[in-house]
Amino acid sequence: MLILDHIALAATTLDEGVAHAEQALGLPLAGGGYHARMATHNRLMGMGDLY
């Protein structure tokens, strides 16, 4: 069985990536976090009770 756990999207800016993902998926992304050690940041999207 395949279980989707993460989706990664690379973009020039976080705002650009969020706008693209929200438009493509039709769902809002919630606040995420900044990962200083990896110099990355993210946003989150709930996918229901998948586990």
C-alpha cells in the first residue's frame, strides 16, 4: 500500500510556492516552520485521518 506522507515543492520564494500550491490544490496551507540548520521553511496542509 502506498501512503502519501510529504509533498515537496521548490520555488523561488515561500510566498510564490504557497500561492502555486493553494491554487493547484484548491486548499489553504497553514503555518509551518523555519529550519535554520537546513535553511528551509515550509507550510502545512491537513490531509484528514490517513493513518
